[in-house]
Amino acid sequence: MNCEFAKSNAVLYCYDELPDDMRHELEQHLERCTDCAAEIKSVRALQQAMSLEPAEEPSPNLLTASRLRLQEALENAEQSSGWSRWFVFDLSRMMQSVKLAPAMAAAIFIIGFGIGIGATYRIAKSGSGSQVPPIAGNTAGQPEQAFVGAVHAIETQPNSNQVSIKWDKVTHETLQGSLDNPEVQRLLLNAAINARNDGTRMDATNLLAQNSNDDHIRQELIYSLRTDTNPGVRLQAIEALQPYVKSDIRVRDAALEALMNDNSPGVRTEAIHALEPVKADSSVRHVLQTLARNDKNQFIRRRAQEMLNTVGEID
């Protein structure tokens, strides 16, 4: 491991993109080299500054259309010719010889990536060329609103102005039904886990909570409690799981994990309330003892001690 390698991989290191073995070697190098450590520090400062900028969230249609276009490009990609392979190789060698400051290289990369994403999003949002116009003589079953995902082929008919175009459609669907409908539940489970919008995940979690007696739904609520980035979603999940803390050990373990590790005081408060019925459990008691002594949150510390005071000694 040398300084050239460390500085050229500073951005990958800061974004956790290095393999474990290379990351370990680089960290050992940083302990010995103050120059490289300072370089990493400057990249992290730039990373933090860039993270403060608001990021526009692309629409689902844009994401789907982009994936389809990428798939089509990969499928239709031709094997590179000999001269093009030489050009790529020679270009990579040339780029390696350019000694850019890693912090400046990181800035160029991040700013360029952000500008590209923003421009693509604005183009897609403007709807220029994305929405399929009404077609005379519309074929049966064609949706009223469709968006072009990818165009696969264009064929012309000889001696006429008629063309045949093969393309992928991205459409919006609507499903109406009761919460007991399996298809409704399937879509709600998908939304609770995968929806990019916080409000959509909260709505889905709130509706799923009404059927928390179902094992699959309860498992999803546990997953949301452990992994969702929005504290409101996690709070809804722990509230829905509370009645099952005695009967389901998975719920108890998830509540303990939230109590110990969640960064939201509200979620932790709800978790310690949820554990009240099982406060005599040895694992719960152990956690309460630790919190009563060391927790930084005064309410959690006091509440843990109150729960311990009402429990007798465990044999």
C-alpha cells in the first residue's frame, strides 16, 4: 500500500465501495501516513457538504424507463472492435497518468453526477417526448395513458408511409379492494418496504397494522421497525407490534433492539412501554439494568429503573 494508491481510492473509501481487504490495508496505511489521512479528511468534508444539498427525487416512471433503456442497450451492445478496445485501453492509461488532486476529482465526479441526474429528471418531468400521444385507430386494449419505456425496432412498409414500431409501455394501475384482499395486502407489503416516498410507506404501514395478527404482515412490521429510515414509520410499526410482545419472541427481540439502538427518542419510549408486560424476562431485565445505569436519555433511564423496581429477583 502506497500514498498514490491511497489518494486515488480516497473517494471509494469514503463511500464504502472498497473491498474489505483493500479497505483494511488502506486503514492501516492511514494510521502511519498523515498526508493521506488529511486527504481522506478533506474528501469526507466535501462529501458532507454535498450531502447538505437537496436532491430531487425522480419519478417511478423515469426510473422504470431508464432501466428498460439500459436493458435494451445492454442487449443490443455489439462486441467492441480491435481499434476501439485499443482506444479504451490507451485512454485508461492516459487517465492514470493525470495526477488530479483526489478532493478535486471527487468534487468533479459528484457535481457532474448531480447535474446529470438533475437534467435527466427535469427532461422527464417536462414530459417532452415521454407521453404517448393519442393514436388514430387505437388498437384494442391499449391504455389511455402510457409512457415509452424503450423502442426496440422500427420497420417501414415498402412503397408507403406506414411504419411499425415495437416499444415497451409503462402504465399506472389502480386496485380497489378491502384490506382482507390478498392482492391489496401484497401491494401494501411491497409499498411498506420499497416505496421511496416516506408518506407512502407510512400509509401502507398504518393500514397493515390493522391486520397485524397475520404472521406475514407482522414480519414486515418487524422489518420496518428495524430498517426503515423514517422514525414515523418505525413508530407506527412498534405501536402495531406491542400486543404481540408476550406471544411472539421475534417482536420482543425487535423491541429490545429498538430500545437499545434506535436514534429516535419517540421510538425508544414506545419500545420501553411495549416491553412492560415482559419486564420479568431475564434478557429484558438485563437490558433495563444497563439502561438504568448508563443511558443518556433521562426518561429512559428513569423508566428503566421504575420497571426494575416492580420486578422481583429472578431465580
